[in-house]
Amino acid sequence: MKRSKVGLLLPILVLALGYFITFEVNHSFYQAKLLHYGASQLQTSLKPQATSMVRYPQYGPFDKRMGYVDLPLMLDKLQAQGYRITAQAQFSPQLMQYSKLGLFTPFREKAQAGLTIDDCSAKSQFNFAYPHDVYRDPNDIPSVIAASLLFIENRQLMKPQPYHNPVIDWPRFAKASVNQIATAFGMSATKGGGSTLATQIEKFRHSPHGQTRSIADKFTQLSSAMFRVYHHSETTYVARHLLVEDYLNSVPLSSAPGFGEVNGIGDGLNAWFGMSLTKVNDLLNQPHTLANSGKRGQAFKHVLALIIAQRRPSYYLLKGRNDLNLLVNRHLHLLAKQHIVPAELANAALKSQLVFTTAKFNPRRFLVNDTTSLPDSKGVNAIRVNTAQMLGVDLFHLDRLDLSVQSTLNQQLQQQVSAYLQGLSDPQQAKQAGIIGWRLLNEQQLKKVIYSFTLYESDGLQNYVRVQTDNNPQPFDINDGSKLELGSTAKLRVLMTYLDIVAELQQRFVTLTVNDLRKVDIERGDHITRWVVNYLIRTRDSNLAQMLDAALKRRYSASPKETFFTGGGEQKFNNFNHQEDKLTPTLYQALQGSINLPFVRLMRDIVSYSSSYNYQGSMAQLLHNDDDPNRENYLKAYAKREGGQFVRRFYHQYKGLSPQQRRKQFYATIAADKDSLSAAFRYLQPQANGQQLKDFLQTRLPTRFSDRQINRLYMKYGEGKFDLANLGYLVRVHPLELWVIKQLNLPYQGGAATTENHIKLQELTEQSQAQLIGVYRWLFKTRHQNARDVRIKVMLEVNAFLSIHQRWQKWGYPFNYLVPSLGSALGSSGDRPSALADLMGIIQNEGKMLAKSKVSNLHFAANTPYEVALQHLPQRAKQVLNPAIAKVLKRALTNVVEHGTARRIHATAIKELGDIAIGGKTGTGDNRIVTQLEHGRRIKSVAINRTATFVFYLGDHFFGTITAFVPGKQADDYHFTSSLPLQVLNGLLPLLSPYITKPDAMCQITSTK
């Protein structure tokens, strides 16, 4: 009896189970309940601080493009640069457990995203949208497109049941499973996938490389898709329509030439066929008529081609276009036969041909409200470059990140300044601006001049970039990306160096008694130390400010008659105005009038101090007492101390570069002289042949060399012909710089193309000791006394300029090298407008170097589980200059505007700014390659460029630079001076005045409603 009951119940249970399965397959009622309950627990909440309760995706094309994969690394980089997390999405415990399983986080993903930039007042500056052409609502999709897609890819998607699970198409899934099993047992079976739109979206968005590589990948796609579909509701009607929209917006369609990666039907139409999604939609939504038949057929055929091509996009859209056309035609017949597409539309499509575009793609299409062609785009590009550098990505990938940035720029002022600079090429506006005239321009020269302007605002905690622009149509950024000879602006660096030395000596000697001061041993040429000691003996005044003021009243001759030994040879200098030749001005007056010779002589005094035995670490300490029996011990101690410093400096300067990059950087710093270049080339590239030496020289020198000349140079500077000390003398560099470069390059002689450093700093320092002792031991050889003295002068000057360069770098000098010549006092070492602004910022901020901010806030992945916001925090200021020096320099710069070379702007400043102080330094650079030199004077030369600059401060909070620049040989025809940027600034002051005179006007945030 019991057996009969069991036998009766078993079929009933089987039937019930069968009925339940059938019901569930058709209706998905119970799984909908269960999946929605589980998915509803997978939530995030935005917290006002950083959290560890978050997991970022590790792969997936969509997640990589949006930046979600690299967010942990980018956050670490930003926090190391002074940014703090102010808000971050936190996963629920259930979502944390779910994500640990490797499943994809469920949320409503963005069809379109990209970089947006707002200015400091929250006004839009830049909005990049990728993909560009997308559907924003399922109702926008023409019904014929949706119906065709579902017929081809997912026929069960729109079943009428409200709880229908769209992730699995059971008939296709079962068929695909049977085929897979048959294939596994070696049986022949037709290939066909069981993927639905939902799983395909998961695959090409989130799976590694957008592919299904294993059963585990397929399981991850299925599971993730189910939780995503049921995340917000038990019913799936809305979710299913969104699947159609998401698929059409994000289906990958290979990479089109000139376009790059193509995602979505909208961008696919444009990239492959040159068609507009909007126009295609309009045509397909119209009633079919005889007039529009051809265009409707063509539009539909191209959409259908993309839907089909997604199976093998790299083949069908490139090499297999004929096969694609045939396949589309077969589908058109089938779609018409099944009444999915009206017969008249299918027939019209069959009559048309697929036409692939050959037009060049314009990347500005990705911009919403494109402003990059406007004159203020330089500021936006500067923000993009700065952000890309902070995140460690290139601009292409930056623009596609799900990221919003708030810059420190003022968009309105940026546009006004940019438009003004652009207008200066127009003769009428140029006349109104007053830039036509003597020492300015003529009408024929207007279009060739590039103007660059930068304005910073300081709040005592940070320096904010408010305006950064130029009128250069090319992407090159003169302000941040140039190395220009900016002339007399270098005098400001020289004067700062001088006052820094005075303050340094005052601190050393101020506590000494008069008797002790008189006993101080001072080298004969060390005039700065002598003056400081005499001042303290005479005044007994310990007030540094008064000493600095007295230091500026020291007088230097402006006579050009003296010949200076510098840069390894004799050189003469001239004043800009010959009426100044007979003057002996104070340094205060010399800065006011920008007189050259006093600053050349001041630089000579700085070099003498930096190479004297009173300066700690100077090589001259070795020469102070020739009879000292401990001289060898001095030499070894010096080698150990100073050698280590030089090796460390050169090691860090060159360690991250490839051999080619090291040599290129080094060759750019040495004199454009055949002997110096040949000696360096033969030492660093001993395996190179004569033809390579010839090619090398002829890319750097205007002279054409015969094979005989090359052979002579090749043999003269052959390997082993000169020891390291002599090579340093010949090349006019510190010998250890040559040696370090060669040692770093040695591992690469096997041909490995890598920038990896194969030698450690400690090992290099130990190896350098014997080299350095050899470098300096020749100083004690007394034979050929005169030759020794000349070499000593050269070496002392090289060492002195290394010391001076360290001071300049402390104040933001942007380059790794100073030309070891007194000409550096007049700008021969080059400079950069942004670096001059940094220098003025130090003066403006009482000797503090504040962090420079272009980006104040970053907001990643808004309204997603990966959302995080960061704000730039003020970093601790570095006191790089004595405040007393900054104050005395600021007064001196005010005098330059009131009575000196910048007085052209004084009247306008009073009119526009009232009693707000303005000061600055002018500079004119005539950058040339000397082709003939005679008795230290330039006889012939070729122009490289011409510049004129004014670096300024406005009141207590603003500072910046304005530069006029003419590149190339055409600069020979220009003779403008710093009067040009001053006159341009005259025209800009009325635009700046509302922001300078009203402290809170710069970044007022106004409602956009």
C-alpha cells in the first residue's frame, strides 16, 4: 500500500515540478521576487569622508574607459599631491560580499560620460561627451530599429509577462547548451550563441577585453545581468526597454581610421558612414513615401549593417565590406518575409549600397557646446594638461573619464583677455591699443607676434591661476612649455641671489666682535664678503632690513670697456642705452633703469663669492694654502663630500631617462662649439664613427664641415686622448656630469631599449671617489702656471654656477642647467614666463613658495557606486627667501614702475587701480646663434626668436607675466622692446581692474537658474 502511494505521489511531484518550471520559465514570477530582494540589498551611500568599504572593478572596457578600474591608483596620486577625499560612495556589507564573488556591481550605467571642466565660479568651460551620439530614452528609438535588433539578437525580450527574466532566452540557451555538449564529445553541431542583449552588454562592458573566455565568464555575465535587471523592481518592463537602449548605445564597433574606438550605433553611423544619428532617426520615423524612399532605405540599411557587423566588427567594417553587404541583403529579405520590416522599406534598402566615409573625423564633435575654437581655449588646455599629469594619463584617455573638474580659472576674464590678445593682430585694434610705433610694431608685423598672459591670485595659502592664455593658434604653450631668452628679467634673479648672499653672510658674522671681524680672512676677489664685514665693523647694526637697503645702494660701474673672462674665454658686454656707459649707478638705480653692466659685474662678484674659500664647499678651499702638508687629506675629504653631492645631483637629473634622452638633454646644455661638442660626443659615444659625428655636428651648428675637418676632430678627441679633468675643461661642464652620464649608459651598450636604472646611487658614489681625486689633483701641478690659472678660473666658474643654479632652483628656476657665463645675468641661460611668475609669487608672499593650484576640486563617477570627490588642500608653505629680502625687492620693483623701464604703465595703473601698488621687472631677449666672434664681440649671428616680458605684481594678492614673442628667423625684422608688453598691459588693466580692486569679485558663484 505504501509503495503504491509513493508510486502515485512521484508522478504528481514530477508533474508539479514540471508545471512549476514551465510556469517559471514563462513568467519568472518567483525568481523575480527572489532576485529583486537580493539585488535591493546591493546599495551604496555617499559618505562625507574616505571609506574602505568600496571595491573597484579590475577589468572591462567600459570600466577602464570611464576610469573606474584605475581609480585607486589615481586617488593615491592625487592624495600625494595635496588633495583630500571629501566624499566617497560606501558599499553596503551585502554589496561588499557580492563584489568579492567577482560579480559586476549593479547600477544604472551612463550611456555617455566624459571630462567636464568648470571655472572657479562654477561656469562651464569644457564638456566632453563620449560616445557623442546616443539615445537618451527608449522612446527615441525608431520602432523599425528596435524590432530588427530584437529579431536578430533577442526575440523573447519583449514577452508580455511583467516579471519576465530577459537575461536567459531559454529556447536559444537550451539549443546552445546541446550544441556545446555535442561539440565537447566530438560530434558535429551548428554553432550558435545563447546570449541575450543583457548578457552581451555585461560581456562587452565588464568582462576582460569584452570577451567570454570561459564558462566562469559566462556565469559571471548571467548572474550580474540578473541582479542588474531586478535591481530596482520585480517587474522588468522598463528594464527591458532600457536594455535595447543600452545595447544600441554601447555595442562595440571596432576602431575607425582617424576616429579611434567606436562604441554605439550613433557614433558608428558617423565614424563608418559619415551619417548623423539624428537625421537617420528623423527619416525612419517618417511615413514611407516615394519622395523619401531612397533616403529611408539607405538610412535603414546602414543601421542594419552595424547591428550585424557587431559579430565580427574588425572584419566586416574593414576587409569584409562586400561580405557585410551580402549578409545585410539576406537579412533584409528575411525581415520583410517575417513582417518585421515593411516590404517597401526593405525593398528601398536593397536598392541602396553601403557607402563608407572617407572624410576626416573632427574630434570636436565629442564636445558639448564646443568652445575649444574660441580664443580662451589655452586656459582649458592648460587645465587638461595639468589634470592629465596629476592622474598619469594622456589627454585622449583623460577626456573619456567619468570626471568633473573645477579649475581655478575665471572663465569670463579668461575670455575677455583672450579676445583682447587675439584682436591685436587687427590694425585698427592695434592702433587703439597703442602698439604701433617706435620700439613697438608696424602694421605689417602685427600678425606674427604671439602674446602670452598669466595672472595669479594668492590668499596666503595657495597661488591660484586665474588667467592663462595666449593668441597662438598652435597647441604649444609659451607660458609653461617654452625656454626663452627673456633678457633683463634675469637681473631680478641676480639681485635676489646677491641679497640672499648678503643675508647669509650677515647671519654668519653678526655675532662677531669688531676685533674678530677684522681677523676674518677674505679672498681678494670676494667683494661681497668684504662689504658685509666692513658694513658690520662700521655700523655695528644688526638690523638685516637696513643692511639689505644699504646693499642696494652699492655702486657698480656701467662702463662697457672692460673685457671679462667668462665661459672659458674673453667676452664684452654692452648697455642697451649708450648714454648709460659713463654712469656708476647704485644697484637700486641699475634695476630701475635695467642697466646691463652693473649686473654683469654683480654676477661676477656672486661668482667670486661662490668660488671663494669663504663659501662652504667651494673648490677654492683646496687652493687656499699651497704649502699645506695636509693638502692630500683636504683633497680626499673634498672629493668625498663634494663629489657625493655632485654625483647625487647628476644621478637624479639623468636617472629616469634613456641613453638617447640623457645625451640629448646634455648636448642641449653645452656651448654650440665644434670642439666642445666633439669632445663630449666622442667621450659619451666612443663607438660612433666619423659620419655619425658629422651628422651630429651639422644638426647643431650652422657651419658645414668637410670630411677632412671631421676626421681631424674625430681623431683629436678620440677615446683616451684626454683625461676626465681635461674633458670637463674642454666641454665647460663639471667632469662628473660627463662621467655620471657615461656610467648610467653603460648597461645599455648591449642594446636593451629600457629606461631602467641598472646602477644604484650608493655604488655610483663609491666609484666616483677615485675619479674626483683625479679631477682635482691636476690643480696642484705647478708646471705651466698660466695654463693652470686659466683652467682654475674655468673650473671655479663652472662650480660657482652649479652653486648659483641650486639657489635659483630653490626659487623655481625650471631648467637643469645654467650657462656658466656672466651673460646669464642678462638672460642667456633662458627662462620661462611661468617660472618668472613663480619668482614674483615668492616676493609677493614674503619669501614663501606657495603651492600653485590650477585644479581645486575633482569629482569622479558622480551618481555611481564608485563616486568620490576630492578637494585641494593648502600645502605647507616653504620659506625659500628671507622675508626682509622679499620686502626690499618689492619696493625696488615698485620703483621700476614709478620711475624706471616700466613707467609706461604707471599712469594707467593709477587711473584703473587707484592707490593699489604695482611693481615689476621688464626684459627684452634677442636670442641668436653666433656665427662669427671676434675679440669677444659678436660679429655675425642668426636670429632664433625675439621676446619682451614684464613680470609684475598688482596689490598684495595678484601677480603674473605678460610676454610678446616672435619665433624663427623672421625675428630679425622686429625691434620691439619691453615697451610692447607694457603697452598691451595698459589695455588689459581696465579688464583686470574690477577683479583687482574688489577682493571677492574673482570667483563669485552666481545661480544659473
